[in-house]
Amino acid sequence: MDLSLNPFSSGTRLRDMIRAIRASKTAAEERAVVRRECAAIRAAISDNDQDYRHRNMAKLMFIHMLGYPTHFGQMECLKLIAASGFPEKRIGYLGLTLLLDERQEVLMLVTNSLKQDLNHSNQFIVGLALCALGNICSAEMARDLAPEVERLLQTRDPNTKKKAALCSIRIVRKVPDLAENFMGSAASLLKEKHHGVLISVVQLCTELCKASREALEYLRKHSVEGLVRILRDVSNSSYAPEYDIAGITDPFLHIRVLRLMRTLGQGDADCSEHVNDILAQVATKTESNKNAGNAILYECVETIMGIEATSGLRVLAINILGRFLSNRDNNIRYVALNMLMKAMAVDTLAVQRHRVTILECVKDADVSIRKRALELVYLLVNDTNVKPLTKELVDYLEVSDDDFKEDLTAKICSIVEKFSQDKLWYLDQMFKVLTLTGNFVKDDVWHALIVLISNAPELQGYSVRSLYKALQASGTQESLVRVAVWCIGEYGEMLVNNISMLDVEEPITVTESEAVDALELALKRYSVDVTTRAMCLVALLKLSSRFPQTSKRIQAIVVQNKGNTVLELQQRSIEFNSIIQRHQSIKSSLLERMPVLDEASYLLKRAASSRATVSLTKSAPSAASGGSLKVPNGAVKPPPAPLADLLDLSSDDAPVTTSAPSTAPNDFLQDLLGIGLIDTSTAGGAPSASTDILMDLLSIGSYPVQNGPLATSNISSPGQAVTKHAPGTPQVIDLLDGLSPNVNAAYPSITAFQSATLKMTFNFKKQPGKPQETTMHASFTNLTSVTLTNFMFQAAVPKFIQLRLDPASSSTLPASGNGSITQSLSVTNNQHGQKPLAMRIRISYKVNGEERLEQGQISNFPARL
């Protein structure tokens, strides 16, 4: 035949087609070759060309492997399978496994051919059918052909038995109910000598145990002895070239048998007792200088840990893992560390014996091994070994890689917090960590350290002196600087006067000026970090009271931040300068040492905060679904529908915006330490009526009081307000001196709402130059002789008005006017002068446990508001 004339005829050989495809220089040329060849094959199929059917099928398989569609040739597979000759059937079954899968409906047509071939007298044809069935068997085919496969498990030919066992695995996976049909045959085949049959049958037994509880119990009774015999024979057998790998006979059979033993012995004491001896033999006789031997040993260890083994056998297994840790292969060491972590739940004492080797793995060059070893060391720590283990980890902390320091620091801090019984030891370890890797210490860790120091008066002097020395030696660690600054501000006199000296300490000489120098240096060094600089300002303010002689110098340092572009630092500078300069009479009491923080409460809130962080994502959808979000009294965000009913203003309704306290109740430490500083670029709200002025002066991260950008010359502190007597002559009113009179004289108070139970009055205040903004102070009085509880006030306004509610001063209203509840409202009328203020109110409370609700509309606001 002249191929040059018709190179893509149906008679083209497979090699010629492959050569033509490989000769294609572009993907387009390749597609053209495949397209022409497929057209020739289709023509041959249409002509029912039997001479080249097997050749065409071979070409189709190659085209299929290249990724081109070949569905048009599926029926040709069935025709080749139905042929009588072995060559045709071989190509047909190969095409069947490649071109079809169990989801193809056409596959049902081949079931009858498979059944006939499974009963064929030629073992090779039977083998072809078993291979095909094991690859593409569906559930329906499994039910139809399971009896034939079960029968073939009992034939004499080992190759047929092996293929039948592998095919049975596929059948059991597809139809677990058929597992009981293969239990007896699988158990009896464990007596075979042929390794191919054995490894297939062991795998079948493993699959039967997974598929059926009944099969598991049956194999526990009838197969354990056979498995022990197989493992003993393989372990003790002489050199066999066909199964030998690196001097070990058939390690694959070893591993399969050990896995099946683990499945059978798990939770069964009798079965575990039968296999203990052979497991000990394998563990002691297998050589560990080759990979094949290490694989068997690892599987043996995993089996020992998975069954009800004796304590001596478990110790032997853990010792094998200890030897693995000394291996030069990283993979072997890694799997050994993984297995030792599992072994911690079984025999902690045996793992503890390898503590030194595990610690060496923490210093390994491989990052995966380091991290896994560190996790294992963390599990090894207990009350008896915490000090030596911590010392080893801290010593390594200094030379460890930067990428590993974060994980190592977190683990050391967790160990010290969890197992420390001596506060002095705890402080020493935390000071070392802060000195070495303070930049990697998380905020909650050094917060807890400060809480502990405040609760240990006998160690406060030691702490401040130790931190001062650490700060002088290493002032580049952020967390160290923060803790040291806080302690110097609180306990500066202990530093200077060497108060509360411990026996282990040596006196140091620190002058008042040197203490101020340390804070000034930290203030300048951390010019970018707002939190650290704010803490430095607070500490300097406190030292101005403790060290009166340095007051002028401290004032000069504080004033340097008066024009700072960061509003947080600017307001602190102005406030603190006012305290130092104008309020000497109250400064000493104002700057007293911080009260002792409740350590137990802080730890509980810290744990609750961690849980809240984890559940935040889950709770977000429910919070958005419409339920009322309640924070302290008055700061309630009602769902949209009830709010619309309250407004009753059709499309002009607008949600009420409420302002929660700047610091949540469970974040008192964050407010005191200066955590969570509010971004100065966002508009903030004024402090609530219930906010303690002293807390506002001493806390860091309080809220800004102005909206929008302000000129530096017009900004006062949150403790001050600006009014204008004449254009260009602002007057600063210091809140510590009280407000000037007649600020609100132009807006008389009104009785906004009154019923038989309640009376509500409004006082008004406006800021000069902002006529659209009004601050209202509401006062609620109880007119009855019964105390009102669970008091809550809500308000709603039209869309052109913006409303902010501050929290109420209390939730309980005393009876008979013997007290009142106050609450502040801030209103911005965007159409001031065009539309008057309008407001709907809703007041809810309880009388003797019974809920009451009152609501109304306020329309008697002064006209100029």
C-alpha cells in the first residue's frame, strides 16, 4: 500500500499515526492529523471493516489519551469483546477500561460478555474479564457477576485467584451488602503460599472489615492465626530474589498484614494478645538501615499503638521512634514526631525518656521538623520538667531563625503561663522572652504580665528594676518597652529608692532624672507607634507627681506633643500639661498608683474574648437577621420593622444611631493600658454622661471629641471645651474647674413628655458656629410610689435629622421622685431653618416584674433649634 497517497486510510498502522502526530509543529497541525484519522476510523466503522477493527481501536485509545473525544468508538469495544480470539478481546477490554466508565449506559451491554468470559476455559481470557470488571464495575454489574467472581476465588491458578481477589475488592466497595459472600473464601485463601495471592487477599480482608461489622467479627475468629503465620514465615524466610527488596523479603506483604492486624486488634483484647508476640519479633528483628526496613518498623509501631498491646510492647515501639529521631532522613524524623504525638495519649512516660532527642529536633534545620518537634515538646511539659524544658527553649530563642521565633515565643509564653507555680520564676522567664523577642509577644500576653505584677506587691520593686535594666540593654523590643514604661510610671519611686529588694538582687543606682531619661528615649524611639508613645506620656505624668523636682522637665517633654498631628497624642499632651501646670492641688490624688486589677476576672474575660473571636463569624449572620442588639441601657439598635412602626414617617424614616461606650466593660485593661486606639481619621462621639472623667484623663485610646479636620490652634483637650465671646477670641473652659454659667440660658428647658407614671424634661445646649447641632440632656422622674426597673429610652427622627443616643445613667428609676435617670442625645438637623425638629419616643420599663411601654411624639421644641 502506498502510504504517501493515502496516509490516513483505515489501514494506517498505529506507529505511522503516532509518527505523524509527533511531526506536527503546531497544535493546529496536530488537530488536523487527529481529525483526518478520526474521519478514516468513522468510515471504517460505517463499512464494518473487521480486518482493521483492532488497529482502529488502538488508534482510538491513543487519541483518547491525547484528550480528544472518542465516544464514537465505544460500540467497537463491545464488538471486539464479543469476538472469539484472545488478541481481539485483549484490545476490546483495554479499550473498555479506557474509553468507558461505570456511569456509561452502554456498559450494561457488556455484562453478558463478561459473564461468558468469566466462565471461559482459557485462563487468560478469564484474567482479561476480571481486570476489566475490577476497573469499571458498577453496582448493578457487581450484583450480577458476584457469584462468578466468588467461584473464581477457589480456582487452582494463582493468577486467577489474585485477580479475582482484587476484583472482589471493587465489588465490596460498590455493594457492601455482598461482603458476607466473600468472608469464607477470603479467610481460607490466607493459607496460600503465593505472595501475589496473599497480598491481594489481605487487602480484600481489610476492605471486608471496613464494609461490614459482621465480617470484622468473623475475620477476628478465623484469620488471626493465618496472619500470624504469614508474618512469621515472611520474616523468617530465606533470600527470595523475586520478592527481595534491599535484603528484606516482600516488605509490601509485611505492611499489608500489619495494617490488617491493626484493624482486627483495635478494641479487641483477645485478638491483640494473639498478635503481641509476632509484633515484638518483627520490631526486634527488622533492620533499620534501609528504607524498606524503616517502612516495616513504622507500620509495626503504628499497629502496636493502635491495638490493645502490653505496656512493654508500647515501650519497645516508642524506643523505635526514638531511634528514628536520630536518623539523617528528614522524612523518617518527621513521621516519628507525628507518631510520638499520638503516643502521648497512650504512654507519656515512655515518650518523656526521649525528651533530649526531641529538644534537639527543635533546633533542626528543616522548618517542618522544628514546628512538629515544638508541638511535641509543648505536650511533654508538666509540673516536674517545666523549668529545664523552658530553659532549653529560652536559650534556643536567642539563636533561632526569625521565621521560627514567633511560634517559639508563643509556645514559651503559653508554657510559662500554664505551668508556673512561682511568681518570681514566671516574671524572670517573661522578662527574658520580652528582652529577646518582645516584638513577637502578643498583646494579651503582656497584658496578663502587667495584671500579675499589679497583684504581687512584694515583687513590684524587683519587676521595675529588672525591666529598667532590660530596657537599658535592649530597647528595641516593643512589648518590653511597653511593660517597662508602665512599671516605671507606676513604681518609679521603688526604682529610684531600691524599695522591696529581694535577696537575689543587687542594688542599682538610678536617679530620678535617669528614670525620666528612659521614658523620654522610649518616647522618641517609638515615634511611629501611637500606643507606646501614649503610654510614655501617661508614665511621665505619673512621674511628675512621684518626682516633683523633675516636674518642669516632664512638662517640657509633654508639651512637645501639643501640636502633634495624631489627635490621641495631642489631646493627652494638652490634658497632662493642664494637670501639671494648673491643678497641683489635686495632682497627687489624681495620679495615685493604679488599683490592683482583679487577676481572676481578667483571665476569665481573656478566655471569653478568645471564644468570642472564634464564634464571631458564626454570630454575624444571626446579628444581621433582625434581632435587637442590646448593649448597656439606652444603646439599643432595634430591628428595622419596629423602628419604622415607631417613626410612622413613611419613607422619611431613618434608623437611630447609638453610641456605645468607647471602651467595652470587659476591656477595662485595654483602656488603662492604651490598647485599641481609635483611628483619628474617623468621626467619634463625645464621652457619655456616665464616663468617669478621671478614667478619661488617665486612659489611652479614648474617643476624639471633634468631627472633621480641625486647626491645631483651636483644639483643646477632651477635658476642655471651646466657646467664643467675640470673633477670633476663643475661651478655653476647663472641665476640672467647672463650666461657666449661662451657657444654655438662651434655650429654656421643656417638659417633653409626661404621663401618670413618668416625667421627661429636656435641657438644650448648642456649640457656637454650629446651629444645626444640638445636644439634649434628658432627665426622667418617677411620679409613682413604685421603683421602675429595666428602664430603657428609645427615640426616632425623620430622615433629614441625625440622632445619636448615649447610654443612660442607670436602668433603675427610684420611686416618688427620689432620684432621676439622665441620658444625653445629640441631634443634627440637616435642614435647620427650614424644618423644625420632630421626634417620636418609646419608653419601656418594668413595674413589679410586669413590662410596661409608653410612647409619644414631641413637638414643643424651641423654634430656634
